[in-house]
Amino acid sequence: MLSVGFDGNRFKGEILPALDRLKEQRVIRILDLLFVRKDEQGNVAKLTASDLDMEEAIGFGEYIGTLVGYAAGGPEGADRGAIAGAAALADGHLFDEDDAFQLTQAIPNGMSAALVLIEHTWSLPLIEALEGAGGIELSNRLVGVDDLLAAGIQIRPADSEAVEP
């Protein structure tokens, strides 16, 4: 899940074409997107989008609900979770009105923000190959700027002098 904020509301049309190119190239698929814009007076505009059709959304909700239900209550919880998850995504969206309200409350006037749940479809052939080879996923995370800064702090010389390139 990606969450991003934008100071102001002056978009020039560069984001949606970039997302469309990534989707056309089968790099990503948007499972759910929630975008809110709050103008200087506090008026809110909201946009939602998803690449999932209704059947896919319900199946995704069932899958996530099964995992959460199993973790919370074992096999019986998995069944209840599957039903609850399918119902929760019956409208095609994971993000709901409460998410939109909370996101709107979290940003100041004159700001926009988006939550985007992305499926990395480029990785599906790799995942299938790993499963075919009997591999078990031990970890899976994206490396961010904070990770790189933490790595740099760990290798910084003790006397805090700059490292020569």
C-alpha cells in the first residue's frame, strides 16, 4: 500500500498517465485507490478507483478475510473471516467511507492525499517459479529511503568524517 500527500491542488496530469502506462505494461494493478482533495476552505472532493471487477473484488475480500479470520480464530475464524471479507469488498473497494473521513481529517486545508493498494503483477511469474521449485517466502518488503538512511548511519565512520567517494 502506498500513501502519498501533495501540498496544494495543482496537478498537471502527470500521475494518471504514469499509472496507466504501468498497468498497460502489466507491471502493476490497482486493487483500490482513494484520493481526497481538500481546498483552502476545507471543502473535500473524493475519487475512488479499482482495476478489480466485482467478482475479483469479492474473491480478494474472501482471501484476505480468510487469512485475518484464521489468525484471529483458527479454522472456524477463517470461515467467518472469508464471509466477512467477501461482504466488505462487495462494493468493489477495500477503502471505505471511514478511511476517506480519516484521510480527510489527517490533512490540512489546501492539501491532497491518496491511498493506493497496488498488486505488483510483474512478480507473478517469479512467485509461480519459486512455488514450483518448492521455495517458501521468508521475507518480502520494499526498501525505502528510511532503510537507506539507516544503512548509511550504520556504516558511517565513528569519527563522523565524511567518507571519500
